[in-house]
Amino acid sequence: MSSACPFSKAGNAGGVCPMKFTENSDNHQAENGDTGKKDGDDSAVLSPKCPFGYDSQSFKLGPLSCLVCHALLFESSKCMPCSHKFCKACISRFKDCPLCGADIEKIEPDTDLQEVVERFIEGHARIKRSQVNTDPKEGGGEHKNVIYEDVSMERGAFLVQQAMRAFLAQNIGSAKSRLSICVEDMREQLERTGNTSELCSQLGAALGMLGDCCRAMGDAGPAISYYEESVEFLSKLPAHDLEVVHTLSVSLNKIGDLKYYDEDLQSARSYYFRSLDVRRNAVKNNPNVSSQMVDVAVSLAKVADVDRNLGNEGTAVDGFQEAIKCLESLTLDPKDTALEQRRLSVLEFLHSQLAVDPNPVNVSSV
């Protein structure tokens, strides 16, 4: 899954993003109505109170989380005879209960608990406010309606956090389910508000993560569809946002990888080259960002690899050499050890491609 967080401006404690813990998030209390009132609206806004101990700022889940993946329960199941409850995908990997160590004789679905989890998702990240209406048919008298309204950014951040936890624990079905709800929320908001930069960025990233889920499940067709839709939304955004540029180029590369595995080399090269073009433009706009130059080298290697497999050896060698030149001319901050390790890893691969006879080696793992 992408490391770029589409919800860094959503509500979370201490500016901690649920996807990228080093990012800062903006204070959006006024946006979500946490001030108690909205401009031009005298209706009071009340924070939801959860009987299960849910905290909308720190995303504490209480008893509705799985001990194995640490995300919201998905397809809640209990292992017998101890009756301890986990996600179905999580507990299916064990012969003994992870909580008490008892032998698992069988696993049973817990539909009642799962219904509670689904109501939990549906009911949280909402605000409750009373609305005063005047009905002229009844003599102009006032009456109050209590209505609920989604706070989609906070809800989205919560769902993305749960999806990331589940994905990292290999509970792909859970991750896909949470992301699907998140994407549906954002599509509905797009219909109400139109395309805003922030919403397009968030939707593009979430669609890319859905593509990752499908890819992990072996569903190449749906994965490509999600990646292509991610590209569609991210392409609408200004090119000065480096995280958007990175997410866009990664989605293009992932489509290229899937085309490559399907032996559609011409399509693979087309998507790899589009990613390369995006990254080259990013370097032009941000020449001092070293990570962008490493990304360009990776894209050059991908394009060159396809050229070699297409029989264009001279073009492939030129691409490998250009990528080497990019990386060897790059001076990094000594403190940035992770980027230096990546640079050396890519360099090693590139030199190996020039040192051996042409072989159909895919560079999707670089």
C-alpha cells in the first residue's frame, strides 16, 4: 500500500496520521463542526458518545478489535470451545487460541457481534444536531428535527487506519471492506460538493489502496480498474504536491507491473513511460528533492527492462546507463540512510543488467 496518506488533514490525535506517523495534520475542528456551531446555523453540534469506549480522536476501539490484526473485527468468529473472538481470516491461521492457548476444535461465525461492528461503523464519525424548521401549513410554528450528518474526513481517516492495520496483518478482506466504505463515502461527497483538490487526492489514494487489496488477492482485472480510476482523479491535481505526484506515478507503475505479468509488454511500457514522465516533471519542479531522482532512476530501469524484453537492446542499454548516471551524480544527506540504501540497491540492479547477457528480468520489485 502507498505510504502517502490521503487523510493527513483529517481528525486524529496530536496530528498523528493513521497512515504515515511522521506527517502533520491540520486542525480541522471548525470544518467538522467541533466548535459547537456552524456559521449561519444556530443548531448545536454534539460529539458522539460511544458505550464501547470509542474515542474519535485517538481511534481506540475497545472490545470490537481483533487481537491478531488490531483492526475492527471482520467476519467475526469464535474459536471453540474457549469462545474467544477474532476475525475469521486471522483465527483461521491458528491451531491454538492466540489468547488462551486452548486447542481450537472448530471455528464458528458470530453474526451478532459482527452486526454490532457494522452498526458501530455506520453510527460513528457522525454529528448530531437539531434543526429548526418552520412549516407554513401549520401556521408558521417551529419544530425541531434531529438529523445526522457524516463527517466524512474523520470517518475516512478512521476507516483508512483500520484498513492499513488489517492489510499489514494480511487480513486483506477486512482492508478491502473498510476501504470500499471509505470510497463510497467520498463518491457521495463528490456528488454533493463537486471535485475539490483535497477530495480528489484522498479518493485517488484510497482507490489505489483498493487496487493493492485486489492485487494481493490475485484479482488483476479489478486491481487495474481501481488503479486506473486512481490515476484519473490524481491527474486532475496540481503537479506541485509531491505526495500526489508520487502516488500517481506508483499507481501507473502498478498497472504497468500487472500488464507485464500478463505479458502485454507494449501496454506495460506505455504505463511505465507515463510514470517516468510524471517523475521527470516532478524533478524539474523540485530539483532539490533527492527521492524524486531515485524514483526517476527506477522508472528508467522499468522502461529499459521492457525494451530489452521487446528486443530493443540498444534502447534498453541507454536507459540503464541514464539511470546509473542519475544515481551516481546524486548527493544525499548522510542522515538519510534509508534513501541511500535504496539508491545503492537500484544501482546494484542496474549494473547487473549491463554486466550480463540480456535476460527477461522484471524490475517491479526495485
